[in-house]
Amino acid sequence: MHKLDLLLRRPSTFRIMKVLLERRGEYLSKYAIAKLAELDKVSNALSLLEELGWVRALDQRGIRKYAANLENPEVGALDRFFRDLKYYGDAS
């Protein structure tokens, strides 16, 4: 199955990526991500995104935090796609 098929099965993955790309370089807890993305549950989607290499995880003082993997070209393509659609940020 193609990666996009996996992601489309969980639309929350796109909302999570939006939050992480808007706060690029910042590691956020799953609770912060859930609040910012307005989602009740994010654990399964974060696991999928981490498995695909779209998200990096870091353990800080016993709390697992997540950030967009900006070194992954697919994440860069998603960022451009979001900007082109004016999903966030300045589309210019």
C-alpha cells in the first residue's frame, strides 16, 4: 500500500503534520499536538508518521515529544502542498 493511502486512512495525520510544520523545529508532546490539532487521540497517527519517517521523536525527562522530520523530502513536498493550498502560512 502506498504511503498516501495509509495517511488518507487516518485524516488526523494531515492535521498533525500541519501543527508540526507550523512549529517546525519545535518538539511537542502528544498532548500539545492533540490540543493544537483539535483531536481527541493522536497516538496511533503519531506512530504511523514516525514509522514512515515523517516525524521524529525525542524523549525529554520521561516525556516523548515529536517534530516534523524536515530532512525527509516527502515532508518538504507536503509543506509545499499545504502552502500552495493555503492550508497554513503565507502561500506567496
